[in-house]
Amino acid sequence: MKILKAIKDIKFDNGVSEPIVMASAAGWYVGAIDNSEGFVQPYDRYTGYYATSGEAETVLDGHFSNA
């Protein structure tokens, strides 16, 4: 799991992050991470996969900017 934003800059609510751009072996996507157990782990994937981080950022900016 790759995270495009620095952990220190991510906002969390009850251990779950705001929507962020992440990557797995399948590609880039918008999702969330969880740190409620003292370590960072994937929480949820909100979109499909994209070939580039820029494509996922565009979706984040367009659809999740009010989240």
C-alpha cells in the first residue's frame, strides 16, 4: 500500500482517515486508512483503480472535496 499524502497531514476521525489517494498492486484509487489499533492499515476503497496517481487525484478533487 502506497499513500500519496504524508501520514502527518491526513485528518482522522475515530481512527479512519479522510478520503486519500492510495495505491496497491492493482493501481491507484481513492480510499481510506485506519490507525485505531496503533498502526496504519487499509480501511476502505471508494473508487475503482486508475493507472496513475493523477487520475485518482482528479477523482478525489472532483467527487470527495466536500467529504
